[in-house]
Amino acid sequence: MQRLIIRKCSDEDKADMTLISKSKQNNFIKIALILFAISLPFHAIEWDLFSVSRFEIKITMITFMLLAVTWFFRFIKFERKRCLKEKEKLFYTFAFIYGLSQFASLLNSPMPEESLKQAVIISCLLLMMVIVSESIATKETVISLLITMGIVSLVIGILGFVYYAFFTEHGARLGNSNGNLGLIYLGGDAPYFGDLLLYSMGPVFYVVLNFFDKKSWAWVKWLLLILWFSAIILTYTKAMIVSVVLFLIYLCFVFKKHRFFIVKTLILSIVTTIIISNQTDIKSFLINKFPNTANHSNLTEIEGRPDIKDRLNILSPIGKHSFMIRAKAVIVSLSSSINPMEVFWFGNGAGLSQKLLPAMADSFEETLGEKTEKFMEDFLIYGDEANKSLLDAHNLFLTEFFNVGVVGVISLLCLIALVVVEQIRIIKSSLETDHIIHLLSATLIAMLFFRLASSFVVIPSLWFMLGLSFGACKLYWSHPSINACKEIHNQ
């Protein structure tokens, strides 16, 4: 009897030690995830140590390696024998097929070295997505990530707006100065800068709703949102602004608790867009409103930007040209993706759209009649100069269809659809009160809509959001009694 009591106490001590050890591992992973989330907006910062194109050392590589190591130690110690659920198997299978299609595209690639580089990069991004999803062990980890991402996004957005308004010498799109925002460097261009803010929309709203919800802080909440929305609008990217509106409309349907606030925010975003798009020179406007501040800035010889504000008007000459050149890119891309059958199945080569499409556009024009040529000349989308700008179809899925064929694009669509459908199922069935899934789902849908007009596949924000969203969904399978219905667990 005494031996049984001693053995029972020993087993309980071992269980307690295991629980403490696992808790410490989870804390290390949470810190690594937070550091990785902080570094994501600075993905363009790199050091060319090996003189190998596209394989420069990036700050996100360093933080990701830290995350990978901490996750690997937890996996070896606690999760080696964990059985995957059916949806996890599907998720990882689709990711594996999509990664495999990158390498299969080398069969048709006229530039196998470039396609191999793209395949390796995509594989690393898929690995990052998987590790992020596996690192989400508790709801507290998700909340910490949301708060971190929201604060970083607000700081970058407001800093971008202030830098654009007071410290730029001439009118342009925010982010087009190679991502230089004075105090910080982000790299890329206007759509890239906007995407950095777009992927953290849900986190921004989580921060605003949870830290500035009191009436005494209402003016701070609206000021932050006005400045942050203005930064997105000043990129003058139509698809970006529509994605923000879609995000808010989606939340209006699923976010019943704060529906009135979301409606007011939607109106605010539309009004802000109208005001900025009709202001021919935002700097002159701000100088008139804040002369004391402007006198201390570097503004000299302010130039107008009559063509920039017309970007948001699809009926203006620049708006029509922008639409027509994208339509031409889509037609050339699709016509070059279905013939021959080898290209249809495995694509023209991973990452080669920007290198192959201009020459394919020249060949495409040789098959056109005089009327079609005249029509294209009227919109300035005909000839060698116009074809130089045809780098891709301005659509993530059409570009990947061109690059890796139908096998790759279908596996990618299935991967994304699995996450989106699971999020919607949890939203419909759950009893949660923190609305984490609601905000992540709205953010992912907005990002996907934006990628219907852009081809950002090697930017890690989409893969990070997919991993975070899927990892958050798994919490409701593992803990059905905490904020989730039993129906989800049984499905």
C-alpha cells in the first residue's frame, strides 16, 4: 500500500514537471513568434553576404530560424507521437503538392536555375506557414500576436502618413520611394506598403476594440483609425482600398457585438477616401491647416500630382489604361498557359512570369487584326514599350497557373479554401466571445481579394496569415469546451 502511494506521488510529480516544462517551451515559442511578427514588415531589409541573387540574408530569416529551433525542441520532446487530425492531413497534403508543383515546373522551364530558386523560396514559405500553425498552442499566444501585429501596423501606418504629408519633396504614392519612410526602411513599392498594413487589419481592430473601447478614449480610437486609413488610401491602390471596404462589410455580417462601430468605421473609410482622392495636393492642404508644423518641415517647391488622384477613377485616362493593360496581361497569360498540355499541367516554370510574359505579348500581337491593333493603340497598350510592363497577370492565381500549371494552382486554391471554410464554420457554430476567428477570417478574405489584382506570392505575409489562421482554428478542435461547440469537434 505504501509503495502504491509512493508510485502515485511519483507519477503526479512527473506529470507536474512535464506540464511545467511544456509551459516553458510554449513561452519560448510565443516570444519567438512575437519577434517574427515584429520583423515581418521589415522583410525587405537584407544583406548580400553570399552574392547569390534572391538568397540574401533577411531579418525575417533570423527570426524565423529562432522560431523553427524553439518549435523543433518542443516537437521532439512533446509531440513526436501526436496524431494528426484529418483536416491537418489535408492542409499539409495540399501544401506539399503545391510545393512539389514548383519543382515539377522545372520540366518545362527555359530557365531552370531561376525556377529552382523560386521553388526553394516557396518551399521555405510553406515550411514557415506549417511551423507557425504548429506553434499556436494556446489562445494567449494568438492574442499576444494580434496585439503585437496591431501595434506595429499602427506605428508604421501613422509614421508613413506623417512622413508623406510633411517630409516628402513632391507628390507621389505612399511607399513608392523604395519604401523609405524617413526613420525606417520597408522596401518595395506602394502596393507592397499597403499589403503590410492590410495583413494586420484584424490585429489593428483587436487593439482598438480592446484598449480604446472606453468613452474617454474614443477620440484616440478615431484619430488612430483616420491616420491609419489615410496611409492605406495614400498608396492610391484601387484593389487595396476595395479590400479594406470588403473587410469592413464582412465584419458587419459576422461581428454582431460591434456592428454599429464597424458601420461607422466603414463610413469613415469611405469619407476619408473621397476627401483624399479629391485633394490635388495633400501637403498644400495640410500646410493651410497646420502652418506652424509645416514651417518646420522640409517642404520646398511643392508640386501637384494631378495624375495620382486619377488612379482611383477607373474612367480617367490613367484608370482606363491601368485596367486595359491588366486585361491584356490576363489574356496573354491564359493563352500561354493552356498550350501545350505539358504547360497546362506543370506551367511555364516557377517564377518566370515576369521574364517570359513580355516576349509572349510580342508574339501575341503578331496574331492580331488591324482593328484590334488600333483599339489597343488608342489605350496605349500596344507595342514593345507597353509590353515591357506586362510582368504578370496581376492576379496571384492566374500568375501561378502560368508558372506552375493547373496542378499547382488547384492545390493552392484547396489549401486556402480549407482555411477559409473552417473559419466560417467556426464563426457559425462557436460560442466564443473574443472574436479572434472573426477578425482573422476577415483579414484573410481581404488579403485574398487584394491578390485577385496582385501577384504577391513570395511575400511572407499571406503565408504567415494562413499559418496563424489555421493554427487558431486548431485550438477549437483541441479544446471544444472552451468557446466552441461540440459540433465542430465532432466534424
